[in-house]
Amino acid sequence: MLELALLAFWGGFLLLGLKRPFLWVLAYIYVDLFAPQRIGWAILPSIPLSLITFVAVFGGWLVLDNKVGSRFTFRQGLMLALLILCALSLTWADFPTEAADKWSWVWKALVFAIFLPLTLTNRLRLEAVALTMVLAVGVIAIDGGIKTVAGGGGYGTLSFFGVSDNSGIYEGSIISCAAICLIPLILWLARHGTIFPPDWRVRLFAAALIFACLLIPVGTQARTGLVCIAVLGTLLLRSVRHRFLYMAFAGVALMVAIPFLPQSYTERMATITDHQGDQSASTRLAVWKWTLGYVAEHPFGGGFNAYLGNRLDFETKETQSDGSSTVVETQEITDQGRAYHSSYFEMLGEEGWLGLVLWLWLHALGLWHMERIRRSWKNHEDPGMRWRATLATTLQQSQIVYLVGALFVGIAYQPFMYVIIGMQCGLWSMCRADLRLAQSSHLSRRGSISPEIHPSAVR
């Protein structure tokens, strides 16, 4: 019944796209982020939902959609360069079979991110993408939040919709980062949304969804999620009206929440400050050190999943105190084929220094572009245009949270961030076009000199 319901929803989405082709863009975001084909076990896995929707998106835009206002930005060019580099790296990949497997979904994430801004030509479309993303990832957060409140969860054991494959958006650390990245978008939609105009129902749902997102790091016991929450809490200080009231409320909420947190969660969070006593943290440092040594010999990286060739030798230290005596236990550990546990080292190890530069350039430009939009439009003479500044701030906050979370999780190619990048490119393109139009109109008015004093009349 669940599979039939999901299949009917997807089919209905595609049918609506016959009248409004842009809805196929939203359908692909839903399929790519929520991944209903991973939830099923009989019908959905046998249907290429992603491929069918992917073809519908591009075919619908080429044949049916209005392309007025579509523009290609420099950041889309950066993603195109990164896509070409990733394709070329398949030719020198250390593990061709595993590299081809990762390439099978990475290229779609990059191609869609390059394409998405071409369709975002007005506010309604931008808002629709934000809403679809919030609901697609938010439903996973709701499922995990309910299970966490009911006493479920644990590191690597919290199951979302029964998906047993602990990878992609359904992996604990990744969904923890993605859920916290959603919170700024939820707040923006609750305050400035027009598809669901803000009222008490929208605000109530937004508050409940934010609570569910905050529960995900608790249920998954992912330390990355706690760091992301701390970063977002700091970033919100810039945009809230009453900062001291916000800080007081946040402090009270934290003190109230701590006694209700599971002991296993607090114990795991305590390992953040003692990486030597935690094997997972020690492995990260060992992998990063190995990656730096690897790219010293392979400056263009080793292709996707090059980490499979690593062999790590490291030690963990655990300190135990018993009264007046302290015992330090040291354990020698050998491991191999450990993942990067960092998007920065993921890009470096797989695509080399060029790939890392392109990726960092892509994100740095996004932060700068959003800052320029925020400064240019926050005090616009037309209050109806100031939504651009608030949306730019929102997208910037989500990106910063992602970049911090990406320090500890290999999510360099995860689709949810590329949807945000696509929104940034679309917003930047819209604002640049409007500014050029305003400047052109201003110059036209200045050039409207009466014939009596026009320079040609003097001659």
C-alpha cells in the first residue's frame, strides 16, 4: 500500500507537469532527495523513477517551457568544469568499477544543478523549489523525529522509512547536516512564503518541523549535527530582531533540553573534545593525513572512491581515573579502505588540487553573491522587493551550515546542497538582470534631452 501510494503521488506529479512543465523540475527534486524508490521493495525499485523524471525535466523545458529570462551564470560554468573533471578522472581512477558506480549519480546531481537556474526566472519558481526541498527532506526528519521521541535511535541504528541502506540522504551524519541546513529555509517560508501564506497553521507546522529537524542529530547521535546546530544558532544572531531575547530563549531551551537527552547521546557528544580516545575521530585524522600524502604523489587525485586504497596505522588513548590514580590505555589499530569523512578531503583525494579549487571557488562565490544581494536589496525603496535580501541571507546561512558540516562528512556531491546552489544561481541571475534593466532605464531617462539643447543641434 505504501509503494502504491508513493507511485500514485509520483505519477500525479508527472501528469500535472503536462500543463505546467516546471512541475517536472519539482518532481525531480522530490525523487532525487526523498528517493521513494529506496523505500519500496517490490514495485518502486523496478521502475527507474529518477531517469524517467530526469528525461521529463529536460524534455519539458526544451519543448514546452517558456525560456524568457533563462541565463547562464559563471558559477554554472564552474560546475560544468567540475563535471568535466569528474568525467576525465574516470580514465585514471584507481578503482574503475567503484568509480563508475559513484559517477552514476554524481553526474546527475551536477547536471541538474547546472540546469536548475535556467528554469528559475521568477519568485514563484524559487519559492516552489525551496518548498519542495523542505517537504522532501522534512518528511524524513519527521519520521526520524517521531522515532526519536518514542525512544528509538542510536548511532547508525535510526531507520528512516525502513531504509536499511545506510547511505546517501538516509545516512545518519548526512541527514543530520541536511536537516539543520533546512531550518533557515523553513523560517523563510514561514515568514515570507506566498504559496502557503503565513498564518497560524503555517507557523505551527514550521515550528513542529524545526523541532523534528533538531531531533535528528539526537536520534542519529551524529556529532556533525551538534556542530551544525551550534553554527546555525550563531548565524541566526545576525538576522533576528531581538538578539538578547533570542539568546536568553536559546539558553533556557538548552538547559531544559539537556536533562531529557539520552545518556548515550551525551556520552558520544563528549568525545568531540577528546579525539584521541575515540576511534572514529582518530580514523578521520589518519585518513586526512593519508590523503595529503596521496595527492603529493597524485596531484590530480585518484578518481572516485580512491580512499579504498588506503591503509592506516594509528593509536587511540583512553584516560581512566580511579580516585587518586590515572591510567592511560593505548591501543594500536590498523585499518584500511576508510572513507574520507570530510568533503574537503573527498574532493582533494578524488579530483586532486584542481577539483578542490573548483569546489571551493564555487562555494566562496555563492557566499559572496548572497552577501551582495543582501546588502543591495535589504533597504530597497519597494518593500515588495526586499524578499530577495531575506532569501539571500537564508541561502547563505544554509550554505555555511553545510560547509561546516562538510568538514566532518563526505558530502561534496550530495544533491541537497546542489539544489541550494541552483537556487543561489537563479536568485543572482534575477537580481543582476533587474539591476541592468534599472540602470538601462536610468540612462535612457538621462539621455532624453530636448532637441533644443541636444549636442547634434549645436553642430
